[in-house]
Amino acid sequence: MNVNLSDVRRSFGKNKAVDGVSLELGTGVFGVLGPNGAGKTSLLRMLATVLPPSSGEMSLLGRDPGASAARRDIRRRLGYLPQNLGYYGSFTVVEFVEYFALLKEMPSPAVPKAVAAAVERVDLGPKAKAKLRTLSGGMLRRVGIAQAIVNNPDLLLLDEPTAGLDPEQRVQFRSLMRTLGQGATVIVSTHLVEDVGAACSEVALMADGKVVFRGTPDELTARGQGHSVGDAPLERGYSAVLAEARP
Amino acid sequence: MVMDDDELIAALAAGDETALHELFTRHAPWLAARLRAALAVPDAEDVLQETFLAIWKGAGAYTPQGRPQAWIWVIARNQAALLLRRRGPDTAQLDEIPLPGLDPAETALIRAEIAAALAGPDGDLLRIMYVQDRSVAEVAAILGVPAGTVKSRAHRARRMLQATLRGTR
Amino acid sequence: MNFPSAPDQRGSSHDSPGDVDLGRVWTAVAAEVWRRSPGWAERAAARLLRSPGLARALVTTPSLLLPWLISTVAVFGIGALIRLGPGQPAVWLVAPAVAAIGIAFAYGPGIDPAWELSASCAVSDRIVLLTRAVAVFALNAVLGLLASAASGAVAALTFGWLLPMTAVSALALAVAVAARSAIVGAGAGVAAWVITVLATETVSGRLTVSVTSSNAYLPYLATAACCAAAAVYALRPQRGFQ
């Protein structure tokens, strides 16, 4: 199992952002759905080792991120796209992706090819030498995805990856996720229900810091039968589960 | 606006690296096919890579003479020859009798070029005429076409062969 | 990626042989064409710091413009204040910690747009911050040296503050890299600074009385401890792992 969480909690003062989450994940694409404030971003930050849990046990890629040497090893095999990723406007696409490849301690000789492959994978080849400040929001998001995949991570965490992408790019993105999920654990956090349905083999729905549903997209759809809120079957399932979870 | 090959090479020489991708898209497939006639897959891929890097570095020295594909092929052929020479004669795919005046590496490539030029119906026609030593009338009967057609296709095939061989020197 | 076959007029009309991976070939070509060649300073830094990532962080420090401006203003401002100040050793002892806080703020989560991403990378965020401190002081020292010819005040600032702080932060970084711990490095830097200040003050005679009196040791130790704590706090990971 690449991800093993046992009763993980994270609080900010009195706010329980993550309130007892237990997960075991192997390879594949795993979706995390939920409304704003559900705890998705805090969960991903903990998985990215940016935030320590307040309590509970975590094992990532078979290591305990609480130990600094293990944390460094985990981070070398990790790819992360934060929800709010700022960019260094004076960097080019290639320079930005290369910078994070170096910070992830990829071996230097392997970096140029890895950067080229990542940039091509997100279809930004024609913009490889363009400065980031000249790119659109959707292109910048693709740059973010490129830096997340440059080191061929075993654990890939993407927080709202499709923000700003047009429908065609979202289709290509889902296809990329399915390919990456064949050899890695890919966790996609999003509020776009249809992205999850198309790319993910399994889905968790979070509300108020807890996981209130875990199963396949079809099982989530099934929960929505008879429920009226939502334009599509998966959305109805999503709404139905949330409605049940609320007191 | 679609640029022709000369314009793309000029753009590349001026520093527009996106032109290289367009050149690659246009020319890598047929280059790969030609190289595969003489080289194994890994070698063909290496030579393709070195060819386009050489195009990138040498774009400034290119002067348009109406045959950019020939310029590209000469670069590819030279890169292939370099690779085969580095490998040595044992690992090259060679016929036993080298062409006179050429080293074995060049020979393999020229054979590949001739094979490519002779692929297709016109090549078949030349083979029947010259290898099987048939007359125009016999070839016309075998192929089921008029004698005049045989003559004009043979003429065209000979010209193509000449052009191919000229391009190798 | 799809590479359509060349049309007939481009010589052979063959499609690409299916066994040649044109995508892989293009990636290898692109890797060379797009490759960035590090300058001599970056190559030297990569060898010294044993990390190409740290070296890149070092040389890109000034190109992150807003953090660079904020930290430069902080560094020059603090330097000017202590030169103009009452000249008490306590002020000198505290100054590096204040500068460290200023640089940590400038390159921290509020200002550095890619901070959260950097915090998830293998290269330690704290050591990156120490690296940036060295870059800030070193470059400002160079600027100060250039301007020193024109201004005595700038010369005093450069030789009395910028150059010593460049040395102290470089020492801190060197120790941090060797010990693989930013805290150990910061502690070494603070200790070096305290020793420098006390030695200078002693030599100049201003501290003669207080140094020979054992009553002065406790306040100075306490000040040094506060500086160390302030430096560690300034370099803390902002609610994260490090």
C-alpha cells in the first residue's frame, strides 16, 4: 500500500479540518470529493508532507513521514500540485519545471529528458521557452501538472488540477491520469464531480473533516437514485450522500 | 499560415525552436522508414535524434536550393555513417560485397536508399526488365500494360534511381 | 503524440515504421534543445553545497523580484539603524536575528508564490532559506562595495554590517549543509556573530569594564540565546514539517 492513514486528524485551533480519516490506497486513481471546507486540501497537504497531522498514524510509500530522513525519501518520490500554486513570472516553462526537478533531488543527468517529457505530456512543447507571465491560467495549471509528474512520482497528489482547463484539455488530463495511475497512486482532489467519475477507479467524499463515503463512482451514482438535487447521476449521488451526512 | 521547409529552417536559424518540432513532424516519419532499411530500431532512433540536433545546430549554414529534403537526408545519412563507423564492421548490417570506392558504412546506406527508391511498381518494373532481362514487349505482357507505358515508367524509374545515387555523393 | 506520415512530394511516401518510437526520439531532441546550461557560479555552488537544487535556489534568489526587494530593504535598513543607533552591543547582537526574520518573511509563505510546493520538496526548505540569506547578503555586499567609493556611510555599512553578515550566513549555510540541519547551521552562525561582536567591542575597549565583570556574562548569554531562538523561529517551517 502506498498510502496508509489511521485515524489521522488535523486541527487549526478549534477548527477540526481533518477529523479522523483512515485510508489505505494502492496504485490507481483515487478521487477526493467534497464541498469547500470539507478538509480535502488539509488532507492533501498532510499527504504531501507539508503539514504534520495533529494525531493519528501515517505511512507514505512504506515510510513514516515523521522521521526526517524518511520524509526526504518520500518527497523524492512525491509529486504535488497545490490548490493555489503561484509561479515565478520570470521563469520559463522549462526553467520552472527544472527548478522543482532539482529541488526533488532528481539526478542531474536525468533532469533534461525528464523535463522535456513532462512538458510534452501536458502539451506545452510550443511554449517550452515562454515566460510564465505570458501564459494563460489553463496553461499555468498544466505547468503545475508538469512539475508534479517530472520525477515520475509513485505518489501523485493533485489539488483542483483541472481549474482553468478547457473541456478538451480536461479530457486529455483524465487520460493522463489513467495512464499515470497504472504505476502510481494518484489522488485527485476536486469539486468537479464529472472529472472524478471519468478518471477515478475509487472515490471518497469528505464532509466536515470526515470521509462520509468510499466506493466506486458507480456506487456513488447508485446512492443518488431517487434524489432530486443534481443534473447528472453522479452529482445526485454526491448530493444524496452529503445530505445524509449533514445533521 | 503554413510555412514551407525553407521558411522553417530559416526560422530555426533565427532562433525559433518551435520550427524544429514542425520539421520533425514532417520529416521524421520518412527518415525513420529509410533508416530502418539499414539500421536496427535503437540505432535508427539514435540517428534520428542526432539528425535533428544537427539540423538545429546547422540551420544557420543552410542556403535554400529548392531541395530541403535532400539536405535533411544527407545529414541523416552522415549521422548514420558516423554511428556505424563507431560501432565497427562487426555490428553493421552489411552485404558481403561492398560497393567499390566506399566504406562498408556508406555501402549499407546507399543500398538502403536504392531499396527505398525502387520500392513500389516502378521498382518492380526495373527488376523485371534488367534483372530478369526481359524485353519491353515481354514486360508489357507480364504487367498487362501498353508498351509505351512500360517505356515511360522505366524512364521515370531510371531517373529516380539516378537522382538517388546523385544525392549520395 | 501523433506524427503524421509525410505526403508524397516529400521524397518517400512511407509511413513511419511502427517500431520506431518517434515520441521518444522527439523527447530526446527537445531535452537537448531546451537544456539550460548552468553558469560557472551555479556549477561552483552545486559542488560546494553538494546540491544542484540549492545552487539553483541560490542563483535565482534575486530573480524573485518582490522577495528580493523586501529582503534588500530589510538588510540595508537594519544595517543603517545599527550604524546610527546608540552603538550598544545588545543592538548588534540582535540585528542578525531581525535580518533573518526579514529574509524569512520575504521568501516565506506570504510572499513566495511557490512556497507550499517548495515545502513538499526533498531539499530542506530551511536550508533553502539559509541559501537565500547568503545570496541576499553577498549581492548587497557587492553593491555596497561598488557604492563605497562614492560614500563613506555606505562604506561603513558595507564593511561593518554587510560583509560580516555575508561571512556569518555563509558559515551558517556551510555548517547546515555539513550537518544536514538548518538549526545547527543557524546556531553556528549566531555563535560566530556573537563572538565577533564581543571580540570587536573588547578590542575597541568599550566593553573592558563589562567584560571583566562576571555580572555581564549572564545578560550577554541571555541575549545570545534569544538571538538563537529568534533565528530558529524565523526559519521555522510555517506550520509544516521540516
